[in-house]
Amino acid sequence: MQLRIVHTTVFSYEGKALASYNQARMTPLTAPGQIVVHTRVQVSPTPWSASYRDYFGTEVTTFEVLDPHDTMTITATSTVHTERAPAPLPALSWEDLSDPGISDRWTEYLELPDLVAPPEEVVAQARELAASSSRPAEAARAMCEFVHREVSYIPGTTITTTPAAEAWEQRAGVCQDMAHLALGGLRSMGIPARYVSGYLHPLADAAIGETVAGESHAWIEWWDDGWHAYDPTNDLEPGDRWVVVATGRDYLDVRPLHGIYSGSATSSMRVQVDITRLA
């Protein structure tokens, strides 16, 4: 499948912003299952900009707008070809996970910071799943299904800094909350797992040439002699409609846009994602 993605963010200010310094993680990755054909990040007013790859391998565009402005628009346009192979069979045993070659290598994906730290009920469920599963991959899949079953997808019930424990308490959240809860469950079992951000074309039978309102989306990957992806929000293995932009320990490592500015208060922020299937 070939997709064109246009991700637009518009900031408006009550008066003038005097200067703005930002990092954008809005460029898809070329990785197994997807090839980036074209990508561009445009900013208005025209900034000074540079790019680099961060510790996790994500393409980061940094930019500074040093002229006073009352609006700022960031538009990331990408064309991506996706062709994901079926997931391989489980490879690692529970004993394999305790090997330093895995536990030390992926130690950052075993930590439980505040955004990911699971409540006791989720930890107890993780222990039950680990005890009843012959392999880590089986337990990981069951944990994702558990989160999907127990937490309702209700936009507006959380914000980007809501801890997983709070989303669990209200049994409601969005994709990032379900990803954080699943990560907490997997890591509490000793399974290295990382947060994935990107885009999702919402239509399984998308018509070629039709532009639709897409989604910024989040899912997870766990280590099983290679990264194995799963989307707990939709209870599916990601296919060709999923486009990877960034990976990290949790949402804070993959924020699409992050920065500071001086001047008047922000009056509004508008985000729009348009996705077109090209082939």
C-alpha cells in the first residue's frame, strides 16, 4: 500500500510570539515493512532548521522562528510504501529473557516511569498471564487483549501526560493510554517493550485517490528475537495501514511537536491529519 500523509499543526497566539524553539518528530521511518518515498517538513513563518536522528533512531527536525508572529503552521508531508510481512512465530522462552544479552541490552525498555507504571490490578493480571503462558510472546499478546477488553476508547478523558494508572482507574482513555498500560504489563513480566507512534489509515478498504481524515496513533512492540508489533487499541497486529514515525520508552520520547516560545499566550492549537491511499 502507498500512502500520502499530510500532518498539519497550527498555533495561534493572543498577541505576538516573539521567538519559538521546537523539535518535530513527524517524519516516518524507513524500516522493515515500510519505505519512505518522500518526506518534507515545512514551517511558516520561515525558520532556521536542522535535522538529526535521536538516540532511538527517530528523525528529528529542529527549528527556530525568531521573527514576531501571531500564528505558526507546521506541515509534514510524507509518501510511504508499506508492505508488512506476517508476524513470525514466537522465538524466545522465559529463560531467554533473563539472559544479560537481552535484559541488559534492552534495559531501558524494562523501566517503569510514571507514565507507564501499572496499577496493582494490572501487575496481578500480568503475573497470572506469565504463569499460564508457555512463552513470553503468548503472554504479551494476552496482555494486549486484556487492556483492549478492559479499557474503553473515549477521546477527551485523558491528556498526553495522564499516567497509565489513572487511565486504568477510570477504565477509559485513548491509544496512548492503552499503549502505556500494555507496556507496564509487559515490562512487569520482564518482557522488553517499547512505545510506537505514527499514523493509521482508518479504512480497511480505502479507495485509491480518496483523502480521508486520518489519525495520529500509538501502539507497542515487544522484543522476541526481533521487534513484534501489536495495537492494543484495535486488538490487531499492525498491517499496511499503519505507518511508523517514532519509537521510545513512552510518549515523552516520541512527542510529534515539542518546544518553548516567548511572548503572548497561546489562544488555540489545531491539528489535522489527512491520509490518501495512492496505490
